[in-house]
Amino acid sequence: MKMKKWGVVAVAVAMVATLGLFGCGGGNDAKSDSGKTDAAQPEATEPTYIKEGTLTVLSSPDYPPFENLENGEIVGYEVDLFQAIANEMGLNLEIVPLQFDGIIPAIQAGGQGDVGVSGFSVDPERAQQIDFTESFYIDDQAVAVMNDSPITEENAAEELNQAGVIIAVQSGTTGEAYVQENFPNATVQPYGNGTDCFAAMQSGQANAVCTNLAVVKRMLADAYPDAHMVLQIATGEEYAAVVSKDNPALKEQLDAAIKKLDEDGTIAQLQDKWF
């Protein structure tokens, strides 16, 4: 797939409380009461939806430029992309806000949304619980600090791995995993959303923020001119949407729509707009 560097019908009013991080996936074979393995059940040939005629998307609207709440409306790259996808599939679009680390469990459990987005990196551990669609963006990790911080571009790799250094991350993200693995001497401080990470750094509760490069760039440009980036890590993470393993026909149709929007240049145009 070529890779270049949301309207919404309705938005839920309140953020839903987080569920647990991950549950257990189901198998393909059904067991009879006698304990014998029956033949595998045929997959559904049509997608199932929470609401008929509507693609319900769970998203954490605190992750600009992917999705963010502006003047009471959720906007961003993934919002525009999924509006185009819904149009392609002949569906209405509804965005339902949910804290990031509750999205995958909610999709897995069912009943709240059909698909989840919020800058999800394709990850083997996540893929045990849900299915990923075709990817539609590639990004790296980055670290930002306040302008008066002693951590600089020259010493960041060493200074970020010191005892007493607090690095704010969004809970459940690949940024959190990266800090845990690469800066083991530092204190990892998780927050429910990316906005709180930057607010904690600005208020002195954290020394740095680690999150996706596109998010760092947008936060610095729009809200934190008193901070700057000191480290960019070329992780090359592919972003995709998450879908229940129990809804393979939906994944198939989403994949087809994403491929078509890539081929006709729509994805490139949206990336030019938002990045």
C-alpha cells in the first residue's frame, strides 16, 4: 500500500469508563455437549453492526491529529478517513468517544462499537485479541520536554534513562511499551489520554512525554510552544483499525474500502490535510 506522510453523525456525551486491557480470543471449532469436536462453523457472509445502517466507531478524541475534540466536534485524520470509508460502504458514521485503553476490550466484548481507531499500531499481542484492518498510516515514536529542561537532543538517550526521571505516556500504547523497554531506570507515568501527558509535563509532574511523532508535532505546534522534541525513534509503526474476530465480513469490507481509497488518492489527500 502506498503510504504518504472526520461529518460525524453523532457523538456520545461522556467518556465511557475503561474496561480491562485484554480478554481471551475464541477458537474456530465448536464443542458438542458430549465433548466431541464438531465441524467448524461457516463464517458469516455479511457484516454485523451495532446499529443497522451505521458504522459505529470507538475513538479516544485526545490524539491530534488523528482525532481530537474541537468546539464540541470530534475531528481528525481518522475521522475523515472513516467518513470516507462509511460513504464507500453506504453507511452512516457515528463516532463514540472512549478512553484509549478501553477500546480494544470493548471491540472484543461487543455491544459498544463495530470498529476502533485511535492511532493503533499493528501489534502481534493485540492481534491475539482482535483483527486489524489494512494499515493506513506509518509513524514513529518521539519524546518531548519543556524548553528549560536539562534533557537535550544531544544527551536525551542517556538522560531519559536516569533514576528520578518521570516520563509521561498514554496507558496501553506502544509509547508506554517503548519507554518500559528502553528507559528501564526512569519512572513510567501512564495517563488515560495524551492531553494529560503534556499537561503533566508542563506542570512539572513529568520530565518528558513519549508518544507518536505525529501527535508530538501537533501538540507542540498547537498547544505547547514552550516545549520541544528531543528524540525521534524510527519505529515505523503501521496504523490500522481494530475489528472483532467474530465479524470477519466487516473486516473484509473495511479492507476493500481502504484499498480503494488508497488507490484513488483519497488517503494521500487526507494525509496531506492532517499531517
